Amino acid sequence: MDRKSLSFLAVGFFVGILVSSVSFSFITANRGDSVSSARVLKLAHGLDTAHPVHLGMVRMKERLEELSGGTMTIDIYPSGVLGSEVQCIEQLQGGVLAMTKTSTAAMENFIPEFGVFGVPYLFKDEETYWNILDGEIGTELLSVGDKAGLHGLCYYDSGSRNFYSTKKPIRSPKDLVGMKIRVQNSRMAMAMIEAMGGSPTPIAWGELYSSLAQGVVDGAENNPPSFESSRHFEVSKFFTPDAHTRVPDLLMISNPVWDSLTSQQQQWLHDAAVESSAYQRELWAEKTKESLAAVVAAGVEIVDCDPAEFQAACASIADTLVGTPMEPWLNKIQAAQ
């Protein structure tokens, strides 16, 4: 075979490969695979996969796929694999991450208005709390973050926050005097502990177990499911259900991402989020009962207390909000109950 024939043969061979590749690509792109063409939103949070909030997000993902006919979906990254709560919020502001779950306490440094949830005994009871969050005031608050590039989609239940201690029962504010109590990095949380006579000590959640065990702090405050899942009950044998605050979790979406969605896509996502919130609350109620039973079985004492004593000790905190971005929301919430 001469050189000319070989050249034609080589050209034909490569053309054949090219045609086959293009044909395969065309078939793959048009095979009707809804996953490959769906709008994917990345959602990250710091909770484990058994947590009611994570399960609520899984429900949201399923509902979004149903409502959108498979044209939208959510990739969920749990357990802090994409960063801490604050890091995820910052990624939202940059449009790198679509959504995250955050406590309103963590949001204080980005959106001061959310600090109102840290006011002790702000809500008369749980029913009033949810009536307000599900109503006009709660809806307006979800939009406050737009100025910081963060749009609120819904609230998730994180129950009430309560004291627990390694050394002694906390029956009244007098028992907190001289005690080092771990708090979130929240101005309102620190002011509350100071008003009750304790020493507020911000410590990262992941470091709290060892801090309790080694006596770096004498106690902390959180909800029953977190008290159990963190295994803090192993080193803290006194739990005081004083319910000093109800600080909800927020599902936030990046404004750049939200604005990139069509009005129909926004509606689908909003509806899926609201449904996930209702579902998560049911799971949370069940989990709270299970957690309290579990820690009692492990030897934890549920301490009797009079919440009114704690409320009286920190009643003046509301006065410190005068002239701050939190004041209008405090007034609205108080007038609504």
C-alpha cells in the first residue's frame, strides 16, 4: 500500500472516531436524563444526618423535585464538610453556596435584627412563638437579611434552650453566680448570663465536650436533642428546663442564587421549604421526648426550677435594645402577644 492510500486510510479512521464521539455525545445529551439537566442547588450545614433538621431538608429536596417535575434538585452536604456555620454564611454572600442552615444567634454578626431572638423569655409560650414566626412578623424577618445578601426561606424548630451543669443543680439564678457557662458567640446570650450572675464563655460547639469534662466551663445551655446527641450528658448530670430562650434555626439562600431563579422556580423552592419546616417540627417534638427519656435513663437529674426567677433576673436586658436595630422587632413581638 502506497503512502497516499495510507494517508486516506488514516484520515478515514480519525473521521470515523470523530463522528462516533459526536454521535455518542448527542445521544447522551438527549437521552432524557432529567438529572443531567436539572438546576442543582448546593446546601451545606453542620448537623449529622440523623438530626431532624437534616431530615427536614431531605424532605424539601424530595418535594422540590416533585413540584418542579425533576427540573430542580438539591445536593445536601451535612456535618460541616463545607465549613462552619459562619463560613457557610460567607459562602452564601459570595454566591459560592446556594443554601445553609444557621442559628439566628450566628446571624447576629451579619444581621443584627435577628438578635431579638436572644432576648430571654421573649415569647409567652411555644404556641405563641410559632404563631408569630408563621405570621406577618416572622415573614418580614425572613426578608431582613436581603440587605446582607441573605434571603430567608423558612424557620426550623430548635426548641427551647436550657441550662445544664457538671457540678451542681441550677435551681435559680443564684446558682449561676461564679459559674462559667458556655454560650454561643452572641451578644444577647452573653448579656443574659451576666445578668443572671454567671460568667459567659463562648466556646466552639465541637470543643465543648472536652471543655466540660476538663472543667474549662462549669455548664452550658442548649435544647434536649443537642444535649443528648453531643453526649454532654456523660459529663453534665444536671439539666434545668428553664426554657430561657427559643432561638430558631433559619434556612437561608444566597441572594445572587435566589435572584437567578425564575419566579416559578422561587415559588417551588419556597413551597418545598415551608413543607419541610412543618415536617421537621413534628420530628423535633418526637426527638425532644426521646432525648429527655434517654438522658434520664443515663443518670441525668431533671432539676425543678421556677422560670419566673430567671425571667426576673434578666428583665432589664430588653431595655438595652433601645436605639438598636432589634428594638422595633422587640416591640412588634411583645405587642403581638
